Amino acid sequence: MAAHPGGDGGVPALGSELPAMFDGVKMAAVATVLYVIVRCLNLKSTPSPPEVSHQDTPLARYLLKSCPLLTKEYIPPLLWGKSGHIQTALYGKMGRVRTPTPHGVRELLPMPDGATASFDLFQPLVEHCTGDDITMVICPGFGNHSEQNYIRTFVDHSQRQGYRCAVLNHLGALPDMELTSPRMFTYGCTWEFAAMVSYVKQALPRTLLVVVGFSLGGNIACKFLGENPSNQERVLCCVSVCQGYNALRAQETFLQWDQCRRLYNFLMAERLKKLILSHRNSLLGVTSSNISDADLSQLCAATSLSQIDDSVMRKFHGYSSLDEYYKQESCVRYMHKVTVPLLLMNSSDDPLVHRSLLAIPRSLSDSPLFQLLSLATIPADTISRAEQATANRQRSGPISDGQT
């Protein structure tokens, strides 16, 4: 006679196995979640000092000796501090826990083509340690302006170190300022930045300049300095933070999925698309515009920055092809003409700038004709501190002994 389940016939009851089965599923789920967390937060990476490339000059040795933040091992915050994605989100979008609100004066500059450039001028809160009058001319990142959290934090810190700050508002980036010509900011157009620098030089004839550029702004700052030797007059040094140097090569990497760059590409394209469409009337409302309704139709269907650049951005300056636009607007073509001290800072875990692009500043630092200080593996939340300390040291150091 067959034994009934759970009876004395030796066949185990299914109900007694279910708890053990569920426990196994729970453990597997927990293990999977922990694995994903470890991978996403990059918890297995070990802290290391920055990789520094430079010529062996007295100034370079002085900087590395007097500014240990540039060479010492970085200990990131627990849990999230090792993830380039979280650092990008926290410091680029959200800012600090208590983001300061510096108070400045907005200046408007009419451009020859009818555009209206604008920048905000912030006065120093204390005297500079050298006693000199020093102004930081700052070019923000992609589609950014003086009201961004990271710019506000940087300006507030600079003011407290005795620097005056002039921050460019990229053309078309301010939400409450309409375009006055059918043109917006582009990857490498230096017209507005040059107008701001010229205004600062004329209004403050005794001030010395420190040029600072973040991301896209780093490309514009370095390109501006290399376009004309006169642009380097009264410039103490230039600091470039997390730029890609070569737009043509950078856009190729933007189509790759590693480090989620293709996703970032899509998100940035959506943001740029909304920004352009917010100025639709200004871009189409005059006969001199190079943008047509067909171009805006292509814009609406775009899913990447290169598609937007091809349909709209390159046409602001009449480039015949996308390759020409990227080549002409990249600072890599001009950097060998920069003779003032340069500090080029990049983060090796930057989800936007592929590590292969860092070969560009390294190759420049190896050239005997071009001397600079190039740093990699700089975590995002220590860049502003390193930048400020280095600018201070470059001002007080023996600049005449060489370039970094």
C-alpha cells in the first residue's frame, strides 16, 4: 500500500522543504545585490596618488614640494567615494550639502554679430596672500553658467582665498535670458570668453589673470590662449579640469557602452535638445539664421550629441561637415602655442572622458618644447581643492624658471 506524504512511509513532505528553498533564494538575492553594489560603487579599487606628468623644471619641483595635495594618496569617502558615476552626480548636479550662494554683478556684453554675452563678476572677500590683485576668469562646463552648484561652490572658495572671479554664462544657457542672435554656445567657440577677458583687462588694468576651465570650458580656455599670443598677456597660469582635448576622438568613445558613456551621451543630448528648443523662436526668427525647420526636425529625432552637432551646432559657424567642426573647435590644435604655465587635471574614473584621451596631455608633457603639469586619477571631489592650492603656489612660485 502506498505511503501517504508525511506519513510513516519515508517520503518527506513538500511543505518541510519550502522554507529551506526560500532561504536559498533569499541568500542568492542578497548575494546578487551585494555584488552589484560592490561593482557599481567600485569598492574593490585601492586608493592611489595621482599620476603626474611634467617636465623636470624648478617650478614643477617647487609645486610638487609645496602642494602635497597633488601627490599624496587620496582617501575617498566611504561607500560612494570610489564611484565616478556617483561623484559626477553628487558634485556636478546636486553640489555640496550646503551649496553657498555668492553674490555678484551680472555684466552684459554686445557681440559684433548681435549676440549678447553675459558674465557674473564676484569680488574677493579677503586680500590675496601675495597682496596682488588676481582675477580668475572661469569658463564653466557643457551648457552651464554661474548659477550651477559646482560653480557657486568654486567661486565661494576662491573668494575666500582672495581671488576675484569672472564667470562666463554660456550663450543660451541662462534660463531667463533670451538669445539676441541666431547662435548659441558651441564646443570651442571662444568669442564670448574672449569678450569677458577683454572687459576684465580693460576695467581692471592692474589685475593679473588665472584662466580656469571646467570640462567643455577647459577646451575653450586652452583654445583661447593658443589662438593669439596677445590672449596670454597678464595671464599667470591656466587650469583645465576634466576636458577631453579632442572632440573628434571623444565623440567616437561617446558611442561606446563601457562606463555607461552611451547613456550619458543620450542624457546630455536630451538636455541640449531641450535647451535648443527653448530658443526655437530666436534661432528661426531672423533671416540670417543658418538653422531651418528641417534641421529642428532632425534635432527632435536625435539620440546622441553627434547627431545634434551635425544637424544644428556646426551650422552656427558654417562648418561644412561634422569632422571639420570637431577638428576646428578642439583645443588640441592650439595647445602647443600656449606659453603660460598649464595645469591639466583629469579623473581616471571620469565616465565621460575615456582614458585613451589622457594620452594627449601626457604626450604634451613629454615634449621638450612644451612643458606642463598633467595629473590623472584625481577624484572629482578633490579637484577644486587641488586647483586652488596650485593656483596659489603658481602665483608665489618662481614662474620665470620655466613652465609647468
